[in-house]
Amino acid sequence: MHDPQFVLEPLEGHHHRAAFSSAVAALDRYFREQAGQDMRRRAAVAYVLVERDTGTTAGYYTLSATGIDVAAFPADIARRLPRYPRLPATFIGRLAVDSRYHGRRLGKGLLLDALARNYHLSRHIGALAVVVEAKDEAARRFCEHFGFRRLADEANRLFLEMATVAGLDLPDPGSVG
């Protein structure tokens, strides 16, 4: 999805966060109060979708590294994985679109951009899956629509194998905007 109305870039101090409202309080609070600290501490990297003309933050997502216990995978997948107790993955910790931009498919664009970045990273560091943590049932359905499957350890943690991500029609990272 390339929309010249938007630009996608790593979070920086000049990005407007105070007015961001996705209608999910935990996601809004994280973006306003915690995302900058996580960036400075290298706990996560936040990517921000900004409307070019107004500078308004339309959405964001975060990426970080994680690990998955082999036992958390469904049996059909676990049996063909390397025999390590924990396997490397990338993590989309949060993804939100400001309520003013709902219905414009920006969430899909952000997710596809996150998957594209994760895929490109996996060519340089080991990561056999992308993990998401859905905040609610709607978020879980959204992820499942794109092929994510539930991990056994928690109902809201889902994964998508990197081999599946490789087969998707992904944008170049950063081309949402």
C-alpha cells in the first residue's frame, strides 16, 4: 500500500503523541508515555505513520526481538522445528491506528510493513516466526485474517512462520507512506 498522503518513519522527539487516540487505552497510554523510553533503552523500536500535510500521527507499531518455547507451537509445526528449547522470533508488540483514521485500511498497511521489516531482518538474524500479542478479540481476529495462528502458552499470543511471511505480497519496508 503506497499512499503519498503518509510517511512512515521511526519515532522521534518531534512526532506528535499527546493527541493520539486509537480507542484502546493501553495502546494510547503506551504510545504517549512509554514508546520513547523503550526506544532509548532499545527494548523496542516504534514506527510512526504520519500524515504529511498536517504532521498528525495516524498510527504506529513496535518491533522487538523475542523467543518462543518450542512447546508453545502447535504439534504439526513443532515436529519440524530445530530441537532447541526456545527459538528466535521477532515481535510486533503493539499496533494502533488513531480513531480519526479508522476505516482507511491503515492497520493492514502497518501490519504488512511490520511483516516486511521482520522478513528483511530475518535474512540477517535468525527469526523463524513473527509473534503478535492481540490486545482483544477484534485484534486477534484481525491477525488471524492474515494467517496468524495461536500459540499454546497464551490465548492472545499468535505467530506467523517466516516461511509464510516470505510468500506474502509485501511492500518494501517504509512504503506505507
